[in-house]
Amino acid sequence: MKILVINCGSSSLKYQLIDSTTEKAMAVGLCERIGIDGRLVHTKAGEEKLTFEKPLPNHEAAVQAVLTALTDQGHGVISALSEIEAVGHRVVHGGERFVGSVVIDDEVIAAIRECNDLAPLHNPANLIGIDACRKLMPGVPMVAVFDTAFHQTMPKKAYTYALPYEYYDKYKVRRYGFHGTSHSYVSRRAAEIAGLDYENSKIIVCHLGNGASISAVLNGKSIDTSMGLTPLEGLVMGTRSGDIDPAIIEFIAKKEGKSLDEIMNLLNKKSGVYGLSGVSSDFRDLEAAAMQGNERAKEATEVFVYRTAKYVGAYVAAMNGVDAIAFTAGLGENDRKIRAQICSYLGYLGVEVDAVRNDVRGKEAVISADASKVKVLAVPTNEELAIARDTVALVQK
């Protein structure tokens, strides 16, 4: 089957057309600046990237541009839209309703819309992409794959906040977790590479990018994860603060005369390693600045590494042990220094990283030494393939 995977943001749309038989991407691309002016970046497998400046006034126009690119005689990969047998959509928040991927119908769309206030920046955009695809490809089955679904196996003791219980009853205020599609794919792949029985294993996945989260996967199920009601909780990230004393919100608001919206913008977009360093949210920039003697850039990286190692330790306790630790996402897959620095805190577990094996970027690899008591791996994530797999499984039912 040929599966179109759509990841729709507020002003962008990422896509891949995947052949489920080979599990290879036939074409990948990005529509950006939707509603502003418009740009389509399209890459046919094995060929050079092409960029087209074209008006994209809305997401329907973006989806139409994608379909046109995929069927173009020159750079397309299919001869007709009828070759697309299903569409898989990434949806950020499924609340408690969705514990797995589902075929999209009107009832599902209504339920996703009910979660809009839990992910106001993401779910509405995801729904716009779904609506556009349904309009332009009527009759083609569509599947929603939720970032939160994998973490719905967390026990109540892990997802409950110590707030008056009425806020859970009334508004479902609890920890949900995100990056679930990535954590699911990487934990399973790590088990395969490490020769572990996935359903009898203890795996910690460190999804480290501009957005970062960690999960504890026990016997193939997520039992804890670092993000919470929103992606703001947990690790220090590129621009997000991660865990803080909640009283800081009131303290800064009073001192600076800021509104709640301004404080939330500060925590989401001006904090993290960007706020600490004053340089950048990109760790490559931080490393370059630190090498030039910028102490704040160095300290920002140290804070990130320390907090990450603390979460790994917490999840070892949660699972009463660990068989494998997997690093993934932009930073986890590509930055050998960050991986080594995090693992330097884990000597008590018998973790030993092999410097030669760890010198790898964007490839699957066991980076621990033979003598290491815990397998440590770099595993590139592939959320699009995971979405395509779920889509095929549901459509073929």
C-alpha cells in the first residue's frame, strides 16, 4: 500500500509518501509559510531537493500542492491520486479517549475537537489538515495517530497531579505525555537491536531535540514519561523551562508586572537553554559559544545534561532496573558529546560508553562497551513510518 503521512502545524505541513511493502519513503516534503506567502520543499527519493515558491493561502491549498507534486510527471512518484490508498495523520492530543490509533470518522473528529483546549496550538491545526485531506480525497480511508496514545498505559500513580481531585474530574487535569509515536517506535527498535524480548524488558528512551522527553518502557508499555498535561513539563528544552517551582509564575508576574499569557510565553518560548545561555536554542551554537569562552552557554548545556541524567535515574527506580537506554531525535541521534556526558552520570548502573562506537550520527548503533552492564544505543526515530504502520494495520482490518 502507498500511505500518505501528514503532520500539520499552524503554518506548515510535513508529508511523506511511504510504500508499506518496502517501508521506504517515495517522497518527502514540507509546505511552509501557509497563510503568509507559501513555499513547497519536495524531495523525490534518490533525487535533489526542489523548492517551489507558490501561494498557499490555507491548508487546503497546501494539501492540493502536495498532491500535485506527488503526481507531477517530472518530480512526482505516482501517476494518479488513486494510488494513495490511505492517509495517516499525526494528532498531538487524544486525551483519555484514545489509547491507540483510530480510523477517522465524524465521531473521532468531534472527540479530537474536545481536546483542543489541552493542545490549543496543535490540535486545531491537525484538524484543519484532516478536513483538507477529506475534502480533496473523498473516500480514501484516514487514520489518526496520537502523540499521547502510547503513554495511556501509565498507571494512575504516575499520571496524577497532587491537586484538588475535582480538577481531574471536571477538566481531566493529569499528565498525558507526548512524543509517544517516537517513544513507541524507538523502544521497540532498541529491543530488536539489543536482542531483548520487548515484552520482558526495561527500556528508557531519551527523545532529545528542541523539544525533549524521556519515557520508562516496561515490558513494552510506557509506565512514566517526563512531559505532562502539556509539553512544558519535564526536561530543560530548547526554549521551554521544563520543571520549575510553580510559585515562580506569581513571583515574576508581580516583580515584572507581566500577565499570565506573557509568563506562559516566557516559559514556552524564551526559557530552556536559550534563556539560560542568551545565545541560542541550538546545541551546536552553544558548543561553539562555549569553545569561545562563553560560560553561560557551557552552563546551559551542563544543566540540560544534569537534568536528563536525573530523569534517567528516576526511571531506573520506577522500573527497578534498566536493560537498555536509547537516545533519539535531533540531539540524541547526532550529538556524541551530549550522549557521553549524560552517560557519565550513570556509572553506578555499570554503564560504559565506547568512544569509538559513540562516534556516530544519524545511524542505529550500540554505543556502549562490551563490558557495560546496560546496553546504550543511538536509534534514529521514524515517526512517519510508525504512523504508516498503524495506518496500514487499521485499514487492512
